[in-house]
Amino acid sequence: MKHKSTTLNQARELRKNMTIQERKLWHILRNNAFYGLKFKRQVPIGNYVADFVCEQYNLIIELDGGQHNEPDNIEKDKTRTEYLNSLGYKVLRFWNFEIEKNIDGVCQVIYTTVFNK
């Protein structure tokens, strides 16, 4: 899939400037450390940049801050998710506070989604 150069540049910037919550989850997902799954971070897909992608299982993990609870952003996220689903991806969304307060629960949802257990 071809990407706009602006999307590639945006992905590079996002990799350099990850949020605290993204760093915390990335620490768990990186280097095949999460049950041998290979995740990439800040991956351009079409006009979007997905936070974390496991291509083997067509899984995208998105972390959302409070701004994603505003009406305009809710609609944008819905459109984004529909687009990613149309490409065959399953999108899991977690709030930043879930990463802070219940990282084990987040990991359990990811595990269950991938391995259907």
C-alpha cells in the first residue's frame, strides 16, 4: 500500500514522541516479547498512522487520550476504525488510563483477541 509522504513523516515523528502510555505498552510488545507476536509501532496505513500493528494477526491497537472523547473525534475515530476494518484489521482501542491503571487487563484482552482464549 502506498503512503503519502506526510503520513510517513507523521509516523516518524510519532515514533520519536510517544506518549508515556504508548511507551509503557511498547515496552511489553516490543521484540516479540508478548507471546512471540511481532508488533510494529506507529505504522502508516493509508492516510492513518496506527499506534501498534501485529501484521500476522491483522491486529491494530490504538491508545486514546481524553481528546478522543470529544464528539468530532469520536466520529473521526469511527471512520478510521471502519476504514481499517475494511482492510481486514481488527482494531482494539484502549484509553490511556487503562494502560496506567490496568495494564494486565489490557494485555489479557490483547491475548484473548489473538488466541481466542
